[in-house]
Amino acid sequence: MRLAWLALALLYSAASAQLCDQPFSPTREGLEWQYRITGGESAGVYIQRKTNISNQGFVQVSKGEKLERIERYRCTPEGLVPVDFGGFEGFKVEVDKVTGVAIPDYTSWAVGNSWGYVVDLQGETTQGPKIWGKGTLEVRYRVSGKEPVSVPAGRFEAFRVQTTTTFKIDARFGILSFPFNQQFQSTSWYAEGVGLVKTVSSRQTTELVAFKR
């Protein structure tokens, strides 16, 4: 009987761990991605690793010459949920609530499918004039194709994903308040077993330079 319970516990543990280790966002100790950003204020090379991996989630650390970000994710049967963005450049952000997923489960990866998440957040500037804001960040993804893509790390068969990011923030500067509404478009390519290999936006291009298994 004890062996049966042990076997069930091991199966549950393995299944839980697989929630984090998604084919289009591999999550295992020792994996390392090196990316190069061209254009924009963060231009340069950075390394990305995933640490503190458990059955419930993990921490994603990105560090380079002009970029340093720590993000936390929760792992669910529906996919990977961002729960802490570690702030944006020049801003300190607190997340109040997240609905949806950033990386869905494997069955969702097909041309024509879409997903997304909405974040209720608040934050303030860490540089320049002190501005406080509260509102939502909505990110929508749509798989628009599957095609080969070449980057410095090699040539990959990848899904092309169109991303729309929308900020709706009520900001406050001293006694003044004003709305801050912005929308950004980008295109990314994700390869199975590797994850993100390329992103192109109006400001910059990010490409995978090396992937260490």
C-alpha cells in the first residue's frame, strides 16, 4: 500500500512539474538563452535563465549590459501566468490581479488560435518626476502562421504570433490626474523545444543568439 501511495505521489509530482515545462517555453534547470536586441534603449546582449523552479512556478531572470529584469510565473493546466513583472524601465510595478495566460498549453498552439491575459496593476516612476498610476495591461496573442525563421542561433520552424499590448492607466502627477492609453504591436516567433527565437516591433528587434541545453 505504501508503494502505491509513493507511486501516485511521484506521478503527481511529475505531472505538476510538466505544467511549467511547456514545449514553447521550456522550463528546466540549466537551460540558458542568449538574446541580442537591436535598436531602442536596451540594445545589446542579455542572458535569460529560469530558476527557483517548483511544481507551482518559477522565476525568469534576464540580465545584460542594459537590461536587468526578474519575472515570476505561476504554472497552471491552462498555461504560464505572469504574476510579477519586476517593473518596467523607469517604473516600479505592483500586480493586483492576473487573468489569462502568457504561454498557453501545447494544444493551443495552432494557426488561427488566440489567447491572452489582463493585469490589474499600479505603480510609480523610479526616475524623473514622480508619477503614480493605476489601471490595466492587456496582452493579446494570435497565431498567424507557421514558417521557417533564421536567427544567429540557427534556423527554426516556428509559429508566428501577432501580439497587441494595451495600457489603460489613470495617472497622477501631484494634484493633476490624466489618462495614459497606449497600444503597441509586435510579431514574435516561437519554436517547439526552444521557445522565443525572435521578436520584431516598431522600436527594436530581439533575436536568439544561442540556446544552451
